[in-house]
Amino acid sequence: MWKNRNVWIILTGEMIAGLGLWTGIIGNLEFLQEKIPSNFVKAMILSVGLLAGILAGPLAGKVIDQSKKKSVLLISGFGRMVSVVFMLIAIATDSIWWMIAFMVCIQLSATFYFPALQATIPLVVKDNDLLSMNGWHMNVATIARVAGTALAGIMLVYWSIASLYWISMLAYGLLLLFTMMLRIDEGEGREAQVKSPNNKGGFMEVFPVLKAYPAIGMTLIMTLIPVLFLGSFNLIVINISEIQDSSSIKGLIYTFEGMAFMLGAAFVKIISIRWKTTTVIFFFAGMVAIAEFMLYFADNAIITLAAFSVLGFALGCFYPTAMVVFQKQMPKEYHGRFFSFRNMLDRIMFQVVLLTAGAFLDIVGLQTMVVIFGVISLSLTTLFFYQMKRRNITLEQ
């Protein structure tokens, strides 16, 4: 795998783009904290971009399956650069509306970029390298997240918010250069199959495939459980910072969660030798619920960091394993539409969770909310495990 130049290009590009992405996200949170006092209103603004991504999801799936993956990656990467311009205008004019334009543009770009990237990975590595590639890709993204948030924190001390977005612009420009160097052999036979008249139905053609491969459908449902935590992640971090009256806890949370994620993604290859895919997915979905319960003690810095470490390790094992199920068992000619469908489903859930978390934080507070989320996560994990056993579904290939 490491002799494959495409692997190095994808991972290096992810590292650079991740730095730009996370410096921008910290800039978004800082801008919102300065302008908007209500958690719910913050959540509504953040959800506007998600809604745009949801609406564009069906189109993205068809475009990715009917087009060259490299072309989609390049065009959506350029869209990211354009979106940063909107945020620079928002800062210059002190306007929330320009920030909303930024959120819409960046999410539309992501709606095309990430499913195309997920559909590209099986084309550039062998099947037996998919778990390692997914793990390393997520590790690199996590390193970028830790480094990006740390860099953004330092920059905010010495420079303005606008400087964060200039870093984002530079990073997205470098990502375009790396994407141009990709060599993807999609195969003429496969392209002909994808472009046939029977493959223009968008998401509707994904549903019969999900019915034919119940393991994919079950894994897809299971990936929604961590979204309860992830959808409200940034709001939770802000509230913990306020509860503990510490701005430095934000950086520590991202660092501990990120390092634990990398540890999990590195160890999942060893764990997968001893454990079945079903065991890995359900066990670590349960661990996400445990992490949510631990945040009941959000006023304690040590327990807080331990909770995010548990979350990071669980996700580091959970997501690479789930991704292998999708990439191996879903027929390749449906990858674009399936990953776009999954991306759209995630965005819908993120939007619901984001708005719900914003309301809960204003009404009942963080500690009650995380207990509710923990009960829901644990109940769903138990219910889906029972359904899987009752219907005799196996997640192994």
C-alpha cells in the first residue's frame, strides 16, 4: 500500500486540507460567540449549511457515479476556496448573512467532495488494504484536527480571526494541487455501466441494493448512533468551557479526543483479527453511550478528558470498520450514490441533533442533556443488536 503514490497524495492532501478546515471551524465558533449569545440561535445558523447539503445530496450521488471522481474532487475543492471569500467578507462587514453564505457554499462543496473521496479510495487501494487505508486516512484527519485547533488557538492570541481563513484559503489551494496529481483508473467497463440509462435514478436505485445487502443497511443505521454526540460536539465543548470557566479546556478536549481516536484507528487492525465485525461495531457503539454518561460530571476536568478519550478511542475503532463494510459489500457502481446518500442521512441527523442540543442546552443544561443522549444511544444499540440477531443478519463479508 505504501508504494502506491495515490495513497501518499490522498493522505498528504487530507492533512493539509484538514488544517485549513479546522482553523476555519475554530474561526466560525469564535465569530458566533462574539455575535450570538443563544445556543439555539447558534445551532440554527450552523444548520443552514447542513440543510443546503441535504438538498444537494441526491444530485451529488448521480454526478459522482456518472462523472470522473477526480473531476468532482477538483471542482468541489475549488468551491471550498470560493466559500472562504464569503467568510472574509463577513468579517470585514461584521455580517452574519455573509457567514450564512459561507456555510452554505462550504457545505455544498463538502456534499460533493467527501462522497467522491470515499468512492475513490476503493479504486486506488486493494480490498485487503481498505481497513488500513481507512484507519490511516481517519488518523491523518484527526492529526490535522488536533494541529488545526491548536494552531487556531495560538493565532487568535496574536492575530485576528481573518488570519484563520487566510490559512484555510492556502490549505484548500494546496489540496487542489495534490488532487491534480491523482491517477485514478476507473475502468471503461465500469464507467459504461454507471452511465447506462438504468443508473440515473439517484438514491431510489440504492434502496433495492440495501434490501439485497441487509448488512449494509444495518451498519448504516448503526453509524447514526455516534451522531448524537458528534452533532452536538462543538456546542458541548463551548458549554464545558463555560461550566469549568476555562478557555484552555477546549484545546485539551480536542487533543485528548483526537489522540484517542488515532490510537483506536491504529489498534482496530489488531482488534479485528480477534473480534468479528459485528462485535467491533456494537461494542464501540455502546462505548459512545458510556462516554455520554461520563459527561454528567462535566464540572470535573479529569473526568471530562477521560470521557472524550473514551469517545475518541471508540470512534477510532468504529468508523474504519463500518467503512470497510460499505466499501467491500456495496457494489462499486453504486458507491457514489450510496456515499452521497449516507452523507445526506448524516447531515439530516446532524441538523436534528444540532437544533435539539441547542434547545436542550438552553432549557435543561448540559448534564441532563448528556444523560438523555446516553440513554438513547444505549437503547438503540441494544435494540439494533436484538433486531440483527432476530433477522439473522451478519456483518461479515
